[in-house]
Amino acid sequence: MSKPIRSYLLFTGTGPILVLSTYPQLDDARLVEKLRYKGIERFIAYEVDLAAVEKRYPDSYANVAKDLEGEEDLRVLDFNGHQIMANFSLEELADPVRVGD
């Protein structure tokens, strides 16, 4: 059974990254642990409208979303902070979620 995909913009110590995830929410303990394993201890994150992400990253979105089918995981869609910030205005972002001390 396919889990719904969500898109999150994470502001980390090394800059913003745009991820797709099948975890049910941003502060899900499994998602936070996976990010910690990748060296991301603290972050501020925003859910981003999935249709907007798909429209702005049509080829990448299709490939990454296919990779997530049937998985409960996350995948990085974009790690180019300049490109991410050019693609999304801050007004498009939902309320922030803060993780870490």
C-alpha cells in the first residue's frame, strides 16, 4: 500500500534542503532519527504544497516519488539552497516545526 508523500523544506546548519517523505509528520521520531543519522541534529522545517513542488521539479519529482513507493522514508529532492529559495516564496510555507535543542 502506497503511503502519502509530503514535501518539506528544511533549514539546516549547512543550508536549505527540499525533501520528499512518506513519514506522517515532520516531527515523527523515525524521520528525526534518520536526519540525525545523516548529521542533521537541529532544523527548522516547513511543509510545502506538494502540487507546487511537482510543478517546479517535474522530472526530479517523478523519479524521487517513484523511489519512495511502498517505503516509509525520505529522499532529498534538492540541496541547492539558491535554487530552492528561487523556486519558493516564504509566503508559500506552512507554519514552522523546530527540532533540536
